Amino acid sequence: AQKITQTQPGMFVQEKEAVTLDCTYDTSDPSYGLFWYKQPSSGEMIFLIYQGSYDQQNATEGRYSLNFQKARKSANLVISASQLGDSAMYFCAMSRPKQGGKLIFGQGTELSVKP
Amino acid sequence: ETGVTQSPTHLIKTRGQQVTLRCSSQSGHNTVSWYQQALGQGPQFIFQYYREEENGRGNFPPRFSGLQFPNYSSELNVNALELDDSALYLCASSPSVRVAGELFFGEGSRLTVL
């Protein structure tokens, strides 16, 4: 069965510094997708970044990058130059092949950015 | 481009009642997925609708049911409400049912069952 594990319930980072949010996953499928979403207090889930299991390079989207280590089954999110607006819950998620829309989410990490 | 909208945003029900939550998908998206997010947890997949047919279901009992309409909007119905049904219900739309890609989420409907 597929599973996503986020072991950091809460993280603090100083404004303008970088932070890494951990995510490990478990699946027997050779093809899968990994996602990171941000959830501010409003409740909406905001897509940040996507990594396909066959992608050779780590995904990057602006200040977000995904450190994909396939052998270790980890997909850590790196946020560079943290901003106060980055304070939110962050969720790692995984999809199965040909099952767009059906995501398995981790428990989330609450990130607090200090001024 | 209109995003995903959900209604109502907040509601309170009592145990045993029934509730209907509504979702308008993003323009051009034919797939809608529903998720339940209990307090302090990650979202859990309830079911997905594609072209008005249910296309996969998570580990939820039959009292959770849904509909998708020709305009791709969707409803989530929950019968015989239980206290544990208190949660944020998120609707997400996507342009394709077969390709894993970005989901577009609404802001959710927060249900409290007393």
C-alpha cells in the first residue's frame, strides 16, 4: 500500500533563510508522482511543485525545489529565502499512475517563519 | 478563468442529519475529487467523479455519496451524520482523470457535527 510520512509536525525558520521539509514515501509502483501543497489558514490547498518518478532532474518552481532521492524514497521540499507569507501547513502527497486526482497525503508540517 | 468554488463555507449539523456540499469545478476541468480533512490531519480521498460517473472511491462508507452534473459541478452528500464526520471537506478539479498533475482545490466546506 502507498504511504506518505512527514515526521516534522512543526518547523521554525528565520525570515530569508532556507528550510527543508522532510517527506518519505512507500510504494511498490515503479511509476508515481510526488506533490507538495501549501495550506494557509484559509483552508485552500495550493499546489507548489511536482516530481515524476522517472524525472531525471529535481523539480524547481521559483523559490521551491524538490530534493528527490529515489533510492531513499524521499522527496524533501526546500524553500529558499523564506518569507513571512510562507507560514502555513505543508503537505507531501503521492499519486498512482493513471489516477489523476487521487492523492495520498502525509500528516503535514506546520512551518512558522520568524521575522 | 474561474477557480474551484465550494458552498457552503461553514455549516453546523446535528448527529443523524444529512448534508449536501457543492462544488463548481474550474473551467474546462471534467474531473472532480472530494477529500475529507479532519483537524490536524492530511486530506483523505473520498471519491472521484469523471464525466458524471464515480471513478474510484476511498475507504468511506456508502452513506458518503456524490453526483457530478453535465457542467462538471459536483455534490457530496453525507447521510446519518456522525460526530467523526466533523471535518473540512475539500473539492479539487483537474483537467484529466488519467494523468497525474496539479489539482486545483477550493477553500473547502467546514462541517461541524454536534
